[in-house]
Amino acid sequence: MKNYYQIKDRIVSYNNTPIKEAHLDTFKILSPYYAIDKNTVYRGYEDIRDSDPATFVALSKFYGKDKNSVWFKEQRMPEADSASFEARSEVFGIDSHNVYFYNSVIKGVDRNSFKVIEIPESDFPLPKGYYRDVNGVYLIDKIGNNVESRWITNDASFRLIDSFTAVDSEFVYFGGEKSDGSHAPSFKLLEGAYSRDRNRVYYFSTPIGDADHESFTILGDSYGISMARDREQVFYNGELLEGADADTFEETGYGYFRDKNHVYLAIYQDDICGDVEIRTIDADVNTFKTINEFYAMDKSKVFYSNSEKHSHSHFVIKGADGPSFEVLDYEYSRDKNHAYFSGKVVKNSDGKTFELIRYHKARDKNHVFIYENIIVGADPTTFMEIDSNYYRDNNSVYYCFYKTSWLIKGADPKTFEVMDFPDSPDCILPPIFYYSRDKNHAYYEDFIIEGADPKTLEVSEENTSYAKDEHNTYYEGKPIDGADDNVHSFFKGRIIHGADKNTIRALEYQFKMDRANVFFEDKIIPGADPETFEVLSYEYSRDKNHIYFKEQVVEGADVNTFSFFDARMGMESFPTYYVFDKNSVYAHGRAIEGSDPDTFEILFFAEYDSLDESYGRDRNRVYMFGESIVGVDPDSFERLDVEYSRDRDHGYYLGKKIDGSDGPSMQVLWYPHAKDKCRVYYEGKAIAGADTASFEAKNTTYARDGNSAYYCGRPLEGSDGPSLVDLYNGYARDKEQVYYHGIILRDANSQAFKLLEDYYSIDDRNVYMGATIIEADNKTFEVLNLHYSRDQSRVYYADFDSKTINSIEGADRDTFIALDYENAQDKNRVYLKGIAV
């Protein structure tokens, strides 16, 4: 049995987190998840307050009990009877009175016939579950104080195949929903979310109408794509791949496929939800081959593809020479003429001599590169890494971070060194930026620490943002005014006044403690008792007398029953915006007047791999950030996205009713667009004249209907909605006009208009930077980078602060090189921000 507790050097830890308060002499491990010592019961590294270690018994991963109480994780279950309670699974429990799911009572279940339906080969950690009693089979859909169960069937043969799929004597069930027309006796799970019975093929719960169930075969599952075929057709993620030849279809690797007629590439439409489409590309079937996850080639072309970029980046590398093309790593490649970064030419590079230095650094005979940018002035022959983000050549020292490099002025490359990162178990902050020094100066990042003594400079073992020398204490390279390192303690460069330097120690998050006081950041928590103080979350804490939010007492909060909703919601260690005790629900350290903690639940909305817990509900009200939403019906309230919601009557935006809206038909389009059966909305406000039936949002700003185009909810003058095309970077066009962030470019030719790189565009008459016409030759205009560009006779520098672009007087067009966004040179001069220096 796997055990997460460890005892080493007389320190007890759980999953490498020290339990410093544990008494080693009496410490005893009860299970992989529970342990005791003479005073305390632990679940993981958290102590279960007020539990009795002498009588505590570990029942399952989540349940435990002592002579007085039953515990779910660290939460007491007030309704549970300790004497009769037993765990029926990791998440179901039962006593002489009730049946429990997590720490909540399942209402209406017959406890005498109750039985858990186990999922095969699963610990079932999800906050839902199947059970049966004398009345039938149920699926728990919702938990909280009141568990909601849905009746599925009374067929005694019901059984789970996996966590999503079940069968009884007649039907197949997906996610607890009966699939009408399914045939359970012939049902079989396949691979990659496919299944079939004698009648149909399914992808998850959806029947694939055109698939032949008898010849249906799985081809494989890779890159999030489940491929399959029958005798005539090819399918991906349950979708028909139009025109594909089933007999010759094969995967060539990294999201590419081919058959006798075409080469295909998986295009990811949404890097949040994982939607994918497989399209044909213009490649020669017979000679096509993949090189790695980014590069592929045929007899005449080299392709670059990056599925990590939104909407998928895929293009032919212009001018790449196939016979000499060579991949160096996942970003860099080269041929006999050029080097390439992410499939684009590294300007001014020499392909023949181009080579890697290390991660995102490279060189050729003329230059050193960071990403696709030249490190200005660096000598490629002697350029080498010092440590971390620091490099040097024979003449200079450079600080390199992401795509940018800085010359550390005055640094001596022969004696320059990066200060060692302290090898200390108490070091709590790994460095992003470093202290460094040479014979003359001390540095932080790329700047000299004025007045610092490089010989006596030492980096803190607790936090590498701090250092000290014989004169001063520094935070991120800046001296802390009035600091005495022998007397003071610090938080983010601020002195913690009143702290005892000799006894202060770090707790979790921003909390610290010394022998007399407790601190949040650099502030004393008035009256906090160090002996009983306990950190609860990033901002909450408690002692024997009070609950604290940051450094303030939470007025009226009950110490013994104060808790988070993570256990109630079936979540591991996720303290939410809302907290509660026996009396009230609290938000941001304040009691929500009139709230009901017994029926309160958090209305989560999953988005961007995070959880937004701003909404909550009890039996009386709905809340947003702790404020009740006026007039809403709690029972029918439903979140639609982060900001739109609805109930049985109305739609809401940011917790405010949208006057005249229809709740049942309210739906979110591309945020912040929404519509109901009557109107279309932008940021909760009705768009006058918009047609609901044909309205379509193209992105967060542009939209169209059958008549007009719209920008941020306002109609665009003279626009044609049906022909509107979003061009990205703020540009769009219809059959007659071109738009930049909703501004009509009245001189632009819509039919000839196309984007260049960054914020530049062109048509058959003009060159544009945003909405500004550049007095440049549109036939020879070339973008060098975001700020520099040129045409056949002149070089230009764009200043985005002033929104102007000017020709650089005297610059030699033919030899002009943009080194990075600020620096450039030609055969005669060096330029900084477009000015000769």
C-alpha cells in the first residue's frame, strides 16, 4: 500500500511537506492519508481540530472517526453518528440514520437497501456517484448541503462499464442518460471514446449516423484525435472526414495523415476546449513525410505547423530549400541559405554557419541570436553562457531574458560571476532574476547596485530577492531605507516593524510569527495568539479566539465551525472566495447579511483551466462577489459564462438584470456578445436594430447579421454584414470597406486589401500602419519588425506611443538591418529608436 508519509532526520513530512508540529516519539501512521501523535490527528499535513487521537480510526481516503465524531477530510459531519458510521466507498458513508455522499446527507434514500455501484478499476474521486436502493438506480448530479440525485432505472441488472458508460438488460446509458435505440446485449467499448452495438456506432454518447457498425475499426488515438474507419469512410473524434479513402488512409505522425489522394493536417480550432478539424493541405502525397512535431516536407516544399498556437499556425516556409533543410531543435532550423525560427526566416542569418548555443540562443559567422532577434554587438566567436540568464564574449556581459537582451554596461567579462543560489532547505523563493558581481560592481538583473560592495555581498538563504553587504540590505537590488539586517525582518522590501529578528519564522503564504506576535505581510495581526495561531488559506487564519482575514479580525466569525467550501464541494484543498461558519457566509472577510450557510453553494464556471467562484447561492438569494443580485430567482438561476447568467424570467450581466431580456432563450455567443429570442446584446446592452436570427459574433469586437457589420456593439456605417471577414489584429473587411478597430479606412480597397506582419497592411494603392496611411511604396514595402520597415528607397521607424511613422533620414536601404525592436544599423551608422547614434 502506497504511503505518503515519510520520517527522515527526525522530521515528519507528507508528500514532502514538513509537519513541524508532529511529535515523532508518538507519531503513528494509520493509512496512506491519516496519522496520529499523542495530541493530534493528521489528514495529510493538515491537523483535524478537536479530534481524539486515542480513538481515531481511518475509514477511507476521505472518512475517519473517533469516539465522538465522524470526519470528512478535516470537516466534522455534525449529523453523522460515530458509533454506527461506516465508509461504503471513498465517497459514500452510512450510519444508523442516514446515507452520506462526501459530507452531505442523501435525502430520500432507503438506507436498508442502499448499495454503492462501484466503477470498475477506479478510486472514483469525482464529485458524483452511482448508487441503488429498493426503488432503483440513482446518479448524484449535484452536491452541497443538499445532495440531488437523479433516478435512472429500476432494472436490477444495471452495471457500470466505466465512469461514463453503463448498461442494463436492454439499454446503454451514457453519463446516466438512457440512449434510446441502443442494444445493451451487443454493446462493446472500443478505443478513443468510441463504442458500438448491433445497431450503431457511438462517439461518447453521440451516435455516428453514417458509420457502419459491422466494419467499424479503430485506427488509433494521438494528439487528442481519435481516428477510426469503416469499409468506406474515415472518422475523427466522431466526425466524418469528407472525401478520405478508407483503404489507404494512414497517420504519418504529429497530426498529419494521408491517403492515396490527399495529405491532411489536424487544425485545432480552440486551444481551450480542444476542438479540432482535419483539413487537406497542398502537399505531394507520394513524397510527403513528417520530420518532427513542427516540421514536415515533400519534394518541393517545407511545412511548419504549431498546434499550440491559437487556431493552429500552419504554413509553407517560403523559399526553404528542401534538399539542404535541417531541423536543429523544436524552434530553430536551417538550409543552405537561411536559418529559421518557428518556421520564419531569421533575418540576416547565414544558414551554412548557423548553430545552436543553448535554449533559444544561436549564432552564425556574423551574429548571435536570441529567439529570432540579434543580440546587438555580441561577438559570435567568443559568445558563451556564464550562468542562468547571463552571457559574455571577450568584450561585454549580457543579460538575456525571453526575446530581449541587455548589455550590462561597465561589466568586466573576465571577472563577472553570477551569485550562487543558496542551497538551503529554508529557501522559499527560487530566483527569476539574480544578483551578480565583478571586480568593480555588484548587479541585480542588468543594472549596477550603486554603492554596493561586491566583495562582501551575500544573497539571502531564505529569499533570493534579498542580499546584503557590509553597508546595506537590498531588495531586488535596491537598498531598503533604514534597514538593519541584524535587527529587522522584511516583506517584499518593507520592514516588518515590531518583529523579533531572532525568533521570527515564515509560516505558509504571507504569514510570519515570532515569539510574541503574528504578522500578515509586514503588518502585525493585533491580538493574535502565536501559540494557537493557524494559517487556513492565502488570506484567512485563526487562533483560539478569532478568525482573521489578512490582518483584520472577521467580526462575528465562530472559531470552532469556521470552514471552507472545498470539502462540501468535493474538492481537495481549494479554499474559495466564500467561507462559512454556523452563523453566516463570509466574502472577503465580511459576513454576508442574511446568508444561509446550510444551503449556500458556490456556482462554479470552468474557464481557461481555472475556476471562477464569484457567484454563490442559498435558498433565498444569489450573490456575486458577496453582493446579492436584486430580483433574481435562486431556484432557476444559471451561469452561462463568466459574466452572463439567467433565471426563468431574465438575463443578467455582471449580476445586474438586463431590462427587457428573456431568460429562457438567453445564450452567450462570442464573449461579450449574447442574444435571446428578441434582442442581441454587447456587454449586457441591447444592440439596436440587430437581427437575432442571423446575428453572428466573429470575435470579441466584430460581429455581423444579415444586414450590417458591428464593432463593439455599434453598427458600422455602410457595412455589409454577410460579407464581413475578420482579418485579425483589429482589421476586418466586407465587400466594400476595410475597418481597423471599427474605424473605416475610407481610402482602402477592400478587394485588394491584405495583412502584412504585426500591425501593417497593404492594398493596391497604400501602405497602412493601423489606420494611418504610410507615405511608402506599396509595391516594395517590407516589414523588418514591429518598429522598422523599408521600401525601395527609404527606411522607416514606427513610434507606437505617438502613433507616427517617419522615414529615417540618411539610412542606407540596402544594408539596413533591424537588430531588435529598438536597435538597427546600416553600413554607415547605428540607430536607436530610429535615430542615428
